[in-house]
Amino acid sequence: LYPSAPNDARAPVKAFDAVRLGAAGLYADAPAYRGFVRHGDDGLVLPMDAALWASAITRLGQDPAERLRLAGAARARMTAMLAADPGFPAQPGA
């Protein structure tokens, strides 16, 4: 994931996709995700090392409680974010 304004803006969408699917999210250790995902709380932020990714996937596959904990924490966080008032006017000029 190369640093860029579009990638930085789209990073949270990947977290919402994981929540929508009920999955524990695994994300590249890049500024776009590092600044949004809370490693070990609502997802895993991993360096770009295939062995580490394979190990994390295997571990989560063998530990449904951890997988569900990560997915549940992400879902709770996204639900709270969606419920928050962004402070924007309902209409332009309002």
C-alpha cells in the first residue's frame, strides 16, 4: 500500500468491509491503516512479510474466540462511529 491521498482516504473503507463481512481485519503496516486500526484491539496491523501474515491467519483460524473478539471490537467501534454526529450541516448553507 503506497502512501497517497487516495489510499489514505480509502483505508477506513477496508475496515468497514471487514466489519460488514463479520471478519477480523488484517491490514498492512502502512500509515493509512496504522493511523486508523488499533492493532490487537479491533484488527491486526502486520508488516509486509508473507510468513507473518500466514501465521496470523493460521492463528486466527485456530482461535475462534480471538477472531470473534477482534471482529466484535471492530463492529462496536464502527457502529459507534456511524452513530456519532459528524457536526456537519444537513444541507449546504444550513
